[in-house]
Amino acid sequence: MNNEKISVAILGATGSVGQKFIELLSDHPWFEIIELAASDRSAGKKYSEAVNWIMTTPLKEKYKNMIVQKCEPELKAKVVFSALDSSVAGEIESTFAENGYIVISNARNHRFDSDVPLMIPEVNYDHLKLIRKQKHKGAIVTNPNCSTIGLTLALKPLYDNFGIDAVNVVTMQAVSGAGYPGLSSMDIYDNVIPFISGEEKKMESEPLKILGSAKDNSIENAAFKISAQCNRVAVIDGHTECVQVNLKSKTKPEEIINIWQNYKSIPQHLNLPTAPERPIVYFYEEKYPQPKLHRNIEKGMAVSIGRLREDPLFDFKFVIHSHNTVRGAAGGTILIAELMKAHGYLDNL
Ligand SMILES: NC(=O)c1ccc[n+]([C@@H]2O[C@H](COP(=O)([O-])OP(=O)(O)OC[C@H]3O[C@@H](n4cnc5c(N)ncnc54)[C@H](OP(=O)(O)O)[C@@H]3O)[C@@H](O)[C@H]2O)c1
């Protein structure tokens, strides 16, 4: 691995996830942001004028005067992180890939393309090889939905060790998941909204592709059913999920907790810069995990789990929490790029 950093660009740099990319990449050891791009509303302006900066760390000087570019494949950086609104992401990402760019995306549009990996690096790193089958000059890799990521990380050790028969999940999702400016305060303050458009379908389908097996040209999905109910709650960052699960073979709570606590995978073995040391953190305290206290565990890259217990309807139930814009978006996507670099997919760009 040489010491020169890889130039990258952010598409959708002015949005909530785009800003998180800038925050997380500003001192990255392998990647350097050289271009920021967004819609025609922002293109041509200085970044500091185009953006309503909502991160808690100040916007660094080096980004303030960058001129926002159009999302057209004339960027110098050959690796682009996409934080584009899904109403436009599909076509823009395809155009970039056709023109030789490596696109690593948070948007939903290409997640179910048969040759596109839907990737959580700890869970299905072996799906990366699918991109060799893509017909573009470049490639597209996608990050799952923000609530899928926490759920699937928690399920992976159960799936590998005991098999899964069925999953039921009820979410309490943060307002930042709706992008910026998102919901009006009049709608969400003092409230719970029991509907997030498209979310339940994503949660019921994405984990099955991620936990599926990579065959020569596509993925054979995992064969169990998931039922999801998704709610928006008045929390700024961090999605909480109450999960019930039926396993194929019998086990005890202590064994599950032990497996979760010791769970490590390729990103940890490769010591990737954004990899959490502990991808899964288990709490024995009955009142944990909580978004306010635990969203930033392992710099926002871990899933926190608590309250594992036996259930009268299913085998077990438990509560998980993960940071939606870090693990569930920008941080998860950066980890994918690190895995790709470590495996040589970003060589010779
Ligand atoms: N928020 C989360 O927790 C989360 C988690 C996982 C995945 N995601 C996904 O990540 C993506 C970004 O989400 P977000 O929450 O950051 O949304 P957001 O705050 O609404 O930002 C959307 C971005 O897309 C740009 N954009 C909109 N229309 C465009 C166009 N016609 N051409 C080029 N750029 C355009 C916007 O630029 P302007 O400012 O110039 O309009 C902005 O930079 C979405 O696909 C979302 O589903 C979000």
C-alpha cells in the first residue's frame, strides 16, 4: 500500500449524509476529498454558502471555499461517495459508473441490481467480487438502509451459529434519517409518526440479500421472513429497534451474548481505519441501549445491544441501537471503500 492518498468526491455533499462524509473524511489516512458536488441549486457556489452546516464539529477551512460542482462525470476524483437524494441518485450513479468511476452509494436505487453488492463489510465482504461482473467501465457498490445495518449486524452471528427462522422488528428512528431539513418541528415534536415511506419493505428485504450467499453471477438470498414496523420518533440521531427472533437451533442467552461480544470480522482483522474494534457492544444494564448515551460508541460504528431475554412468542427478544448517519450511512460507506482499497479494487484508477 503506497502512502499517497486516493482522491475522492462527494455527490450530494450539501445534505445531511454529505456533511457527515466531510466530517468523517477530513483527516482520513487513505482518502482526500478534492471535489464536492450537489444539485444545480448549489453548483457554482462556495461550499460554505451552499450548505447549511448542521454537524457539531466546525466546517474546516479547506472545504469552505471549494466551489460546488455539478453531479456530472467530469470530476477528477475517480472514487465518488454518493449521498444523493434517491429521486436522482439512480441515473447519476449509473452515468458515473459508465464513465469509469467507482461509485459507493447510500441511496436505495441500485441496492437490488443483481450484480451490485449491498454491503456491510463485517457481514458480506465476499459479495464484493460481484462487481467484476458489472458491465460498466467503473463500478457501483451500495450501503444498506440505515435501520437495516444495525439489525443485520446483530443478526449475522445468530444466523451463522444457530440459523434464523423468523424475525420481527419494530423501529424508533431518528429525525436525521429523513435528511435535512426533514420533518417540520410541528410534526415531530411531542410525537411519534408510525410511518416512514418505503422503510418497512427495505428492512424486510435488504437483510436477506446481505446474509445471502455469493454465487458466480448473483446472490442467493437468505431464506427466512422478516416483519418490520417503522416509526419516526423525536430523537436527533440514532435508530433504536426492538427485535424478536426465532432460531433454527436451541441456545441460551449467555451463549448468544458471548458470541456477540466476541464478534470480529474482516474489517477488524485488516485493522481498517474506520473499523470499530467492537462491532457489537452488549449492555447488561436493563435500561440500555439509549440513543443519547450510546450513539457514539466506537465513534458511531458499533451496534449496541441490550435486554436479550426469552420471549413467549418467539425464542428471544432484544433491543439494538445504531447511529444512522455514521454506521448507517457515511461511516458504513467509508468502511466499504477501505475494504475495497485493502482488496485492491481501487488500484490503477
Ligand atoms: N439520513 C440518513 O440517516 C440516511 C441513512 C442512510 C441512507 N440515506 C440515503 O442517503 C441519501 C442522502 O440522504 P440525506 O439524508 O443526506 O438527504 P438530504 O439531506 O436531503 O441531501 C440530499 C442531497 O442530494 C442533493 N440533490 C438533490 N437533488 C439533486 C439533483 N437533482 N442533482 C444533484 N444533487 C441533488 C442535494 O443537493 P442540494 O443541497 O444542492 O439540493 C443534497 O446534497 C439518500 O438517498 C438517503 O435515502 C440517508
